[in-house]
Amino acid sequence: MKGHPGAQSGVGWYYEVGRGMPAPDLVRAYMWYTLSAIGGDPDAAISLEEVVKKMTGDEIEKAHVLVGDYKVWMYPFR
């Protein structure tokens, strides 16, 4: 998934709907959609807007921490 925004967005969807896991994880969905948007996937921004509507402020804050952790590894020059 490193460097493939479409795959990152797809993983975000799996987390958003809880596909293949016990429950949805909106924090991780937000993280993957954000990384996908950074990578250039235009649809990721739309997905991100939708997932934010379902999240609390605390969840969004946790997601920003994850984005910061992963962004350095996935997109070191952005």
C-alpha cells in the first residue's frame, strides 16, 4: 500500500464499514483516507468528509496522531 493511494482508500473503506473485523474502526478509516488523499486520490477527500460526520472530536484527534506517524514513512517528502 505504500505509495498506492487507491489501495489506501480501499483499506479505509474496510475499516469504515468493519469488513473482515469485529466492528468498524473510524479512526483507522480516517487515517487511511487521509493518507490516500495526500497521495493524490481525489475520491479519498469525499470519503474523508463522510467518515468525519460519524466521528467524535476525540476520535479525530487520535486519527491525526496516526496520520503523523504513518505519513513520515509513507510520504517522506510531502
